[in-house]
Amino acid sequence: MDIAIKATGGCNPAVEQAQSGISYQNVFEAIPYIMIIVDSEFRVNVLNSSAKSFFGSGTDGRSDNLWDLAPFLLDSRTSIEKTMAEAKTLVLRRIEYKGAESRFVDISVCPWPGSVGGKGAVIVIDDVTEQEKKEQYIRRSQKMDIVGTLAAGLSHDFNNVVNGIKATVDSIKFSLDNKKLAVEPLRSQVKDDLEIIEESANRGADIVEQLLSISRRKELSFAEVDLVAALRNVIKICGNTLPKTIEMIAEIRVEKAMVKASLTQLEQVLLNLCINASHAMTIMKKEEDGQGGILGVSLEKIYVGPNMCGIIPDAKEGYYWLVSVSDTGVGMNKEVMARIFDPFFTTKEKRGTGLGLSMVYNIVKEHKGFIDLFSEPGAGSVFFVFLPLAEDGGGRVL
């Protein structure tokens, strides 16, 4: 396939002469991204130099089948075939490529009408392995920051569990030492005490499970997840760990809200927003203003239309689950709001890495959603997280 089309046009003879020596073939070869041109039958017509280097020097760039050349695309084959048939553009992010070493790539599939059959495509692959490693490191750091915050609150609850078990054991010992008690009253009293111990032990296991649910080092793969269940779990954790001066109000009027997501990352987003809301009403307040306030969490299904897409750059039309997390804390001015999702930017003088909201933004974006906020100094803030509804095999929203 010949793509060496000469650049022409222009009324300046000097410019035209310079352009005549430049071919699209030269540009194609010079681009640092991996580029593959395939026809409508998924036969590889051309590879640029970056692609040959990525796939190996033995690749000749012609007649190879795309799926044999890049088997890591097989999981996305249905989407790619549909995109090419409809002559549309498809973007796939963080696809894992397991060669000699595991690597991560972002992939764009763009229509190429000049190919044989008229419905070929240019496939652009960007190796983002180093970026992914950095983001994984930041995610782990931010996770441990959340775990540390939760652990401080959960330690009080855990001490209550332990003290409850100790007190009940002392009660059992006292009952057994009381020789005046008949067998049946003794049995009844010990039975009641054992039920208290069992309940306390279950409560302790529940606390540990809550911590483990957000501290897993390995990310879960994307699957259909119930957003309602995730929210209830996060609300339960916050109810046990946030300061008692924080009043939580949840408005969840749907039984199920299915999204395609990583449950671990989803809970990380929700926990981070709730913890930030709590900080805005406690540690970020001046002592004379008093500590505490109202933390609100709500969930609803909405349709994002062209008007909102014109206001929010990341928004795309469609149906979304909208999670709103609000607080009555210190609020933010426009300058702070403009930078709030920047890495390492923080408004917390005593604590804060500046990574939390940056990772919230990235995780939501990876889930094909977007995030917006509203805030006023002294009046609190509201974060809006938009997550697309899960689709069934026919492309219908669930």
C-alpha cells in the first residue's frame, strides 16, 4: 500500500518547493507512536518504524493478520470490528500487553477510507507503561493515606469491641464462680454472655473487612458493579469512622444502580470524597467556627444532553448515575476550584498529599465518567460524579 502522497498547494514557490520533498510516508515513519494500517479484512498493510520496533524486527508489515500481530486486542475485537464497520473512532485505554514483560498501551482506532474495501483503519498505539506505573504508585500511596485516616477512627470502635469481649468474659467467670446459682439460671446467663461475645467478634471481623476492602494492592478487573451496594458500604464505614460532629444524610431511592467498574477503585473514589468533605467541616475550620456539619450523599439517574456537554469539557451525551457528595464546610474560591484536581495541590495545611482528588479525577475518567463541582467560600461544596450506566451485550443500558 503506497501512502507516499506528495504535499502540494500554496502560492509561494519556495514553500511549494520545500513541501514537494516531504511525503506522508516520511511523516508516518517519523511519528513516535506505534501506527498500523489495516484493510477491511483486518490484514496489516503498513507498519511504521515504531510499530516494527515494538512488535519485533522480523515483522515485515504486510499480509499479517491484525489479531496474530497484536493478540492483546482480541478481548476488544467485537468493539473494533463494530467501529470499523461503522467508520467511527474508538479509544481503548490501559490495555495490558504481555510480551517479554507486561506493558500497558492506549489504543485509538480511526477510519481509513483509502484502504482496500474502503473500511480499513489506522490503529495508533501509545505505550503508557511508565505513566501507568507512576499512577499505580500514586494510587497505592493515596490508598494508604485513606487507610491511615480510617484506621484512626476505627481504632476507637475496635477498642470498644475488645473491651466488650473482656467485660463479658469477666461476667462469665463471675457466674461460674457463683456457687449459689442453679444450673439452669447459670446456663441462661452464660448463653446470653456468649451471644454478646459472638456479636462483638463479628463486629470486629466486619471492621477488618472494611479496611481490607480498600487496601487491596491488586486492582480488581472491571465488572458489573452495584453502585448502591458500594455507597452503602462506604456510608457504613464513614458512620463508624468520621467524627461524631459530622451528621450524614443519605438519599438513595433506587434499589440497584449497575455500572461497569472496579469495585475497589469505585469505593476509593467515594471514600476519598467523603473524607475530604469531613475535613472541610473539621480540621480545615478555624477553632472559633466550631467543628462539624452535614455530609450529604445522594444517587440519581440523569440524562446528560448537549447543553451540559457544552459546559463540562469531559461530558458526553448519554444516561449516567449521578453521585453527589456535599458538605457544609469551608468551601472554595474560584482559584482553588480551578486547581483542585491538580496532582500535589492541597489546601490542607496540617495534612494532605494533594494526590487524593487527582486520583479521584483519573479513576472516574478511566471509568468513562466525568466529575464536576460547585463551591462557595464559607458555604460548603458539592462534588458531582457522573458514571455511565452499564450496558448489556446489545448496547442497551441496564
